[in-house]
Amino acid sequence: MAEHKVIAEQLIDGRSWVSQPAVSPDGKSVACVVHVTSLEKNKTYSQVWLNGAPLTGGDHDSSPTWSPAGDALAFTSRRGEKTGECTLHVLPITGPGELRTLCSLAEGIDAPSYSPDGKWLAFLSRTPSEDAKPDDEALQPARKIERFVSHLNGDGWIFDRPMHLYIVAADGTGSPRNLTPGPYQHGGIAWLPDSSGIVTAAARHETWDIDHAEDLYLVSLKADVEPVRLTDGTGRYARPAVSPNGTKLAFVGSTDRTVFPVNDQVLIGSPTTPEQPSSSFVVANAPLDRTFDPTVGAPAPIWTDNASLLAVAEDRGETHLFRLTLGQADPVEKVTSGPVTVTGASWDSGTLATVQTRVDHVEELFIGDKQVTSVGDSIGSLARTWERFSVDTADGTEQIDAWIMRPADFDPERRYPVLLNVHGGPFTQYGEYFFDEAQMQAAAGFVVVMGNPRGGSGRHTEWGQAILGPKHAVGNGTGWGSVDVDDVIAILDAALANYRFCDADRVGMLGGSYGGYMATWLAAKHGSRFKGICSERAVNNLTSLEWSSDIATLFHLEHGVSHLEDPEFYRERSPITYVDEISVPMLIIHSEEDWRCPIAQAEELWVALRLLNKDVDFYRFPGENHELSRSGSPFHRVQRAQIILDWFKDKLDG
């Protein structure tokens, strides 16, 4: 229907939001990035803003970082002579001067960071192999694959173009120098205070794709000096940050690499001591049992002095900034408050800048408690809020967090069709952030219901690990398709029982990725509850996923056994096994270039349903990957939303 296309366009076209706050060294200025989506040009653009106003005029300016003196701002862009080439620039702020271009690289420039002495800028970039590949794929040589995780959704093949750590002179002289050449991936930049080296995260050992360990390394700026491993190979660590006096190293991760999911902690070690055992690390966030690797992403921990730091964690649908103070009896203090999600943070000289979003407003810049940008006001009255409610688990031991959003032009005397949403992951969370999916569904006249069943994040460790496989060495999980299904049904039952405007005879359900797994599972096992189900970018066959996904072989960290050790477990927990039990109409949506859940997952389901003469519609999106709904082309995102809304309108009102 045309009205549903208009709804999608209103919430996607021209939508603006803020990211990447950066406080100046004196605390008097704040830079950030403002993004805007253009349906006409079918692109999303970004510019650097300073103190609430545009600073740069490029189409793809990003990643602002201040010089130590605060007199210049570095940022990345795409101003090179070649299409798609990424560039690194320095712009004078406090005095005269012109924009300087430090370097141009074809493979991108990420996370630029000034050295404390101001002489260098470090950054991350992919380094392609020396063998140049022609554009014509018919002339490209065969790829020899030697390790798992050799390609990533959205990034393409990475084994022959690993992410490396570079430095370049901040004054514009010289060329970038690769500090970490070789076959290994790197991520994160934390300078030592004397500018002699950088701490980064990497898996620089031969068996990284088998044992899944990721360590921290100290990389010297001196040529021909091998990186020094700082951790002992037993955990998974990332996002390092060195204290101002250089004596402490904060980082985020887990000391146990054999299990996922797990609530990642903020750990404290040394930035210079080699091979530190995990038992020696201080847990800065104890006793707060929450993950510091939130669904929406987060910066590295931020040191405010040599004993305290700021870090972002999830908490039951909210995502907050916490102050962690070492050596205190009560070391954890919540800095932000209210039903919000913090997506970015920066601090210097007593000034705190955050980017915050709530359910009825996109991401905006805050300084302290004051909102200083209003780029999302264009959405205006289109955005709706919601009501939070709680549901007991089946055994009565816990409460499930859930939300309900009333439809546009709500009349309490009417009864409305209901759309039940299930998030992906499963170790993610719905919560207090602007979610355009829910907004579009409500604007189209549906009641929106969603919640965070067991297996998700934002809660204590046992909650997140409740659906580990029953043979897993850690915990007492019951596997996918067990208590998580019970919780989803409990959320729906509570909404239908407690909100009389919900029409129990007109209920639809949708989910993507793991949420797509739940969609297909519910279609088979609880199909009579629904008039239609949309299974998007779904996991339908756990067995084939374990050899075809870009992260194939990692799923045993959740299931506890591999598909070779226990093929029957994988078969019995795969929704495709029960496809003959599906009678509810199904909508299947998948992207052609989805490497996380390859499109064969959708094809298996569609072929089976069609052979069984079931009611099924299948849409395939060209040129898109697993992130279609979040970062796909604006044209495709609008079309996808219209397909979903039109389909449910037909099935629930027909």
C-alpha cells in the first residue's frame, strides 16, 4: 500500500543522528559526527560538527580526534582522487592554516588517534596482499583458504587484507608506516604516555581460528621490534586504554575464551608486563554483573585519572555510562540516568560528552545533562513512546523485561492487530533506544510487542547463558528453542491478557537472524497462535550454518558441542527439521550477500515450504548483506519496510 511506503520514507529519508563525540583537551569544545540519510541519492552522508554547528563540508567526514594541544582536529574522509579512497586530514582550529591531507588509502582509515607528544597519528587500515588482483573476477587467481573466519559479512575476504596498525607524521611529512605487517588482524589503539608504543588487540598466533583467543600486544614505534604479548592466551580481550601515568591498562573482555555468550568485564592489568595471567587482572566493574560490550557498541574505557574510569554497559534494556573507581568498597557508580541508551562518550578536563538515544528520539549530543544538538527533530510527531511491563518466567524465578507500543491515532476502545518482535543475537537486547522497526509498525496501525527473553544480554551471567547447549561444560543451559521460546510466548500472553486493545485473533510475529530462527521455530511449534510470521535473515539449519557462515566453527562456543561431535543435537534444534509442521503463512526476507546467515538458509526453508504447498512469499535483496535493515541502501530499506507492512496488513486484516 502507498501509505506504508510513505511511512517508511518519513522515518528513513532525511533522518539525522549523532555519533563519535570528542571533547577537546581543555574541555571547552566538543566535536561529533552528524549523519543524514538521503533517499534521493540513495546514500548516507556524514560531516564533522564542532560545538553544535557544521565544521566540515565533505560527504563522508568522520572520526574526529583532537591534537594534544587542542589546536587541531584530525578526521577521516573520502576526498581522494580515486572513488572510494579514504583520506586522513588535519584541520587547524585555534589559529590560521589550511586543511592538510596526511595520506590516502584504498582500504579505509579507522580510529585515528594522536600520540601524546602530538608528532604522530595512529590508525587502522586493511593491508591487501602484494599480489594485485585485476577487477575482472574471471582473471583473478584462486584463493587458498587456510583458516576459518577468512571472510566477514560486509567486509568481504579478509585473510589476504588483514587490519593493521599504522602511524603517519602529524605534520604531513612522510608516508604511513605499517607497524604490524603480516597475516594477523589488529584492533584498538592505546598510546603509552611517552609516545613510544601502542597497545592493541590482536590474535597473533597460528591457532587463533581454532582456540579463539585474542590478546593484547605492546607495539613499539621502533622499526624491527616485534610486538610483545601482554596477556597469556586464555581470554578474549579488546578496546585497550592506558592510564594517564602509564602504570595501568584497562580493557574489555572475558578471561575464558571457551564460552559465549559471557558478560564482558572491564579488566585492569599492566601496559608493559609480558604474558600476564588472567588471574592477575583486577575486575574494575565488580560487583556489577552486566556486559560492557553492549549491543549498540561502545568506546574503549576512558580514564578520568589514574584510579577511575568511565565505561558503558547494558542494564535491563537501558545502556548507561558507569564510573568505575579502583580500590573502593563500592566501585561502581551510574553516571547517566533515565530510560536511555548511551551510544558514545568522551571526557577531558572535567567535561563529559555523551551521545544518547531514547525510544522516541534518535541519537543526540549531550554535554553533561544538557542536550546540545537537535538534529533528530525532523522526525517530530512521527516517533512514539512505549510502556514497559514485566512478565514472570515459567518457573517464577525471574522477570522478563518487555515493552508495548500503541499504534498511531490510538483509540482505547478499538482492538488492534499485534506484531510480536524477537531480537537477534541471541546475546543482544531490545530497549530504550530509537528503533525504526517499531516506529514503522506502530505508524502503520499495529500494536508492537517486544521483550528480552533468556539468552539475551543486559542481565546477569546466568540469564545470558540460560540457552547454552545442555552438554556445554559451562552452566546449566537448555539450548536454543527451549526457555527462550517459553519467555517469548509468556511475553505475548501477558500483552494479550493485560492490554484489552490487543486483538488475540490478529497476531503476527517477526524476527531477524536469531530472531529469524525463533520465527521459523514458532511457525512450526506455535503456528496456531499467529496469522502470519516473517522470518528474516534467519538461522534455519544449525548444521549447514556451521560450515557456511562467515563465523562458522564459532557456534560450538554456544552449543557446547560441534556439529561433528553431536549431529543429532544440531538436527533436533534446527527449525528446518520441523518444516512439515508449519501451517501459518510465512514471509521470508534475505539478502543475497549475507555471509553471517547465508541465503541458503532462506532457500532451504522456501524450497521445503513450496514443495509442501504452504503459503509462503520469498524476497531476495541484491547487493545487500546481513545488515540490510540497519545500514542497507535507503531505497532497499524503504522497500523492505513496505513489503513487511503490506504483507502483515494483508494477513492480519484480511
